[in-house]
Amino acid sequence: MASEERNESRALRLRWTLASAAGLAVGLVAALLLGAPIGAVVGAMLVTPILTGIVGAVLGTSQWLLLRRRLANARWWIPASAAGLGLGLAAGVVLVEQTGRALTGGQVNVRMFSVPVRAGSMAVVGLVSGLALGAAQWWVLRRHSGMASRWFWASALAFPVSFFVSSLLADLVFGGLTAPPGFIAFVLAAGLLAGAMTANQASRLGNGAASA
């Protein structure tokens, strides 16, 4: 029995890691493809939070598919993820841009940064995103008192680490974030790392209860 539970937990951690990678990748690609059409309708001011919300919604959906029978209120996972990651990504990008402007006195672009500074900037974006996503998902898990707190901190750690490492990988091996191979490598590596770093907590969520 214990062996079966370990195998089930191991399988869930693997599925969670792959689902998180796929969700983040599909979400970012969808946001890129929809950026121009959405921007033409709502304008530049609203396009960023809408696109980052799409990324969060797709990531949340990929995770919800694994949680829907394990978590009592799993129906809130997708909107919480959309709001949390959407706000976090948008706020993180704004923070990096405004800090860069304050330091340089002009417009900043990711291509202007050195490799270490770019990786550090992505870590900041990841930190803000992880905190916001963790807080939003904590709200869904708040009735699971001990689990909710651990989940928040796992998310807060996973995203800055995964964004930092993936940025270095893209720059040092695949030609940088602005090159198609580098962007693909960043997205997949970030999703896999973030998924792997939260998979252990995900495997402990729920006990097979159907969603309410």
C-alpha cells in the first residue's frame, strides 16, 4: 500500500511538472499571438494585464486538470491563477522598467542588459510573479492552513529561481531571449523548473475528494 502511494505521488509530481511547463509555454505563445489583435481593441494601457492574465489562466488550467478531483474548491484555481500571475507578471515588468529608467534616465529594453543583469531582472519579475501567484493560490488553499503557507513560499521561491536559471540558459546556450531558440528554451526551462519546485507540495494537495 505504501509503495502504491509513493508511486502515485511520484507520477503526480511528474505530471505536475510537465503540465506546468506546457501551461506556461502555451500561455506565453498565446499571449504573443493575441497581443496585436487585443491591443488594437483595448489599447496599449490594458493589453499587458490582459495578456499576462491569459498566461496565468492557461497555466492555472493545466494545473487544474490535475487538481480537480483532489481539491474541494478547485473551481477557483483557474481564476486565482489568472489574477495572480497576470498581476504579478505585469507588476514585475513595470518594476524592472521603472528601475531601469531611474538608473539610466531613459527607456530600457531587455536587449540592452548584460547577461547577469538580464538574469537578475528576470529573477525580479519571477519574484513578483511568484509572490502574487502564490498569494492568489493561497486564497484557494486557505482552508488547508499548513498546506496554504507552504504552497505560498514554494511559489515565491520557484519563480525567481526558475526565471533566473532559464534566462542564463537562454543567453549562454541558445543565443538570448530575443532569439526564437532562446525564447523557447527560456519558456520550457522556466516551466519545468517552476513545476518541479512546486511538485512536491502539489502531490500533497487533497486526498482524492471531488471538487465542490
